[in-house]
Amino acid sequence: MVQQIIKHIHRVNALRDLANQLGVMPIIHQLQHWQCERLLITHDDLAQQKRYKKAMAFFVDELYGPKDFSQRDADLVRVIPKLAKVLPEKAMNAMDDALSLNALSFDLDMAMAQYLNTHYPDEPINRDSYAEAYRHVGRKDDREHQIDIISHLGDQLADVIKIRGISMLISLSRRPAKLAGLLALHEFLERGFDAFKAIGDVQSFIQPVLVREKALMQVLLSEDLTLPEENPLPVV
């Protein structure tokens, strides 16, 4: 598990380096920002519910958005062997899912950014250019795997919040984490736990998201789709 988590981090770091070399990092950030706005529109009914607000913000800000995760990732590589000894297995599984999702999402985003950079240079992303890039990249198997990871992550988080003493463990570890220079990592874990603890029934949040995202993916990749007339994406 430890080596697998480190592998995810090395993968996304290598992709970031390549994106910088290709000069597409600004487009990736723009793309990620657009996707976050789209997610909030698609799932507005969930985002507006008080018990889901933190969970939606965690997905958008900590797992999928244009935030710089380099400090968190560097912290993880440094201490993951020690974390594996004190964190429950389900918490480690959730971390593995989160970092796997981050790496795969960045890979797909970079592929789309390269298409947008070639066909829409210096143009802001909109629903039509996004749909066109999405269909060009394709990779349906990877898109389905992306959704599967979110589903599995939801299952792991649902179990983590039920573990006796996990809340106290996270709370008590904040000061040692800060002293050790691991505050970015601790805050990531703390926000994730707090967000999903507030929900109670994690699947009540995850399942509607999965159903909508899967349906949207299937329409966007359908051979019968005609763009721009039948674009299923909302205006962002």
C-alpha cells in the first residue's frame, strides 16, 4: 500500500513536470477551474444542502481543483511509511483512492489541455470546446475507472468515519504535525474527515454524483452525439 501511494505521487509529479515542459500548465489550471464550476452547477442541489456543503467543497478543492498539491504530496512521501503504522487500513485505502484519483484526473486533464492548446489557443474554455476536447481524448475505460475510484473512495470514507477514536487521533496529531512541518498534509486529512463526518450517510452524497457523472460521460462519448447542438454540458 505504501509503495502504491508513493507511485501515485511520483506519477502526478512526472506529469506536472511534463506539462510545464510543454507549456500547458496554465491551460490545465483553467480546465480544472472550469470543471469545478461545472461540477458545482451539475450538483447544485447537493452543494446547497448544509450537510453536503463540506463534502462538495472537499471534492472540488482537495481532489479535483486547480490547487497546488505539491507540498501535501511531498509531506506524504516523507511520512507515509509512519502513517501506515498508525492509521487504520481503511484510512490508508481512502488515501490511496484519493491520490489515484488525483493522478488519473491530471493525466486526462493534460490530454484535454494539449488538444485545447492546439485547436483553441488563447481562448477561454467553454462548454463547446470542452465537449470537443473530451470526445477527442476519449479514453472511455479511464473515464469509467475514474468514476469507479470515486465510488470506492466513498465506501472507504463511509467506513473511516465510523472507526472508534479516529476523530481524537486526527485532533491530537495536529500539533505534532505542525511541529514536524506536515501541516498541509494534516489539514488535508482533517478537512476530509470533517467533511464526510458531517454527512452521516456518505452514500447519499456519493451515489447521486456517480449516477449523474456516468450519464454525462456516456452522452459525451456517444457516437450519436452531434455537437454543438446536443451538448449536454451546462453553461459555466
